[in-house]
Amino acid sequence: MAQKNLILLGPPGAGKGTQAKVLSEKLGLPHVSTGDMLREAVREGTELGLKAKAVMDAGQLVSDELLTGIVKERLSKKDCAGGFILDGYPRNLSQAAILDEILKSLGKEAARAVELEVPDEAIVTRLSQRRSCPKCGAVYNLATNPPAKEGLCDKCGTALVQRDDDKESVIRQRLLVYHEKTAPLSDHFRKQGRLLAVDGSKKPEAVLADLMKAVG
């Protein structure tokens, strides 16, 4: 059986995390996110995990070199034998080249990139309407998934808040960084014939259906 090695691309707020979880269940592939990888390596107390913990405890960003080691460690595990859904890596052209080398060294096929395309203004609208519960972590959207009682969490009744990174000025800055650093990955994978593009501005169920068709 051919491996399904997939990379999810798309701007912040495109729904990568949401779709990755459902795709993971539908395809029977592990959803591998950089955040999860770091937490798992730290929890397991691996050599790389201990190094990452020291960096994170000091409030610093994990370096490309360290992240690369953790990605390789995670992708070499048994559950990735038939493929994986990679979310949050690579974030730039340098990491894309490194990922190709990692997969080659592990005897795996090159990954295909699946991009969720969502216009900037739709992202701004989507994220600026997001509200979070500071107590239990539940997330709502005032337009598509509002709480039953205005301003209160359905699960625990705590007053909902708007996270700083969901404010319009911050969202626009995040999009600028995305277009500068991460968007060039689309051209990179397109030129190599490894890009599958899906309209991420549709309703989640429609996006999932398109994703399932795209990845075969």
C-alpha cells in the first residue's frame, strides 16, 4: 500500500488543526503537529525532549535544528509507517528541504502538500469572531458556533474572552508573516507537482469532502 505522507498548509485560521483531526480519523493516519511533537518528546523525556524543555522553560523559541530532530524522531515511530498528516512543519523553504532529507533517510516517500486556500479578509473575519473560555479552553465563533448564552461558556459558564492573537491588528500581522515566510512553500510544492489545493472558505463538512477527494 502506498504511503499517504501529507503536509497541511494554509494561513492561520484556515482550519488546518480542525481538518487534520477529522482526516486523521477518516484515513487512519496520525495527526502530527509540531506542538504535539514537542510536548510528547518532553513527556517521554527523550534527549531531544529534555533539550526542548530547557529552551521552552527559558521562554525561548525552539531552534530549527532541534525541531528537525524531534520531527525525525516522531516520523520514525511505528504509527507513521503507512503515512502521516503533518501540521505546523515545514514553515519555510529550508525546513521543506530538510523534511525531504528526513523522509529519504527513513526510507519514506516524499510528502504531498495539501493547501487550504482562504482569502485574507475571510481569515480576519473568522478569527476576529473567535471567543475562548479562559477556564476550560472551549472555543466558540460568534458567527458560526456561538455560545447558547451570549458571552458565557456553554460548558462551565465562565465569561468568554477574545485572545490577543485574535484581535484584528494582530491577525493582519500574522498574515503578513505567513505570506512572507510560509506562503512560498505553495510555489515550491506546485513546481514539484506535489501540491493539492482545496477551497478552505467553504463550510467544514464541504472542505473535508474536498480534502478526501484530493488525497484519494
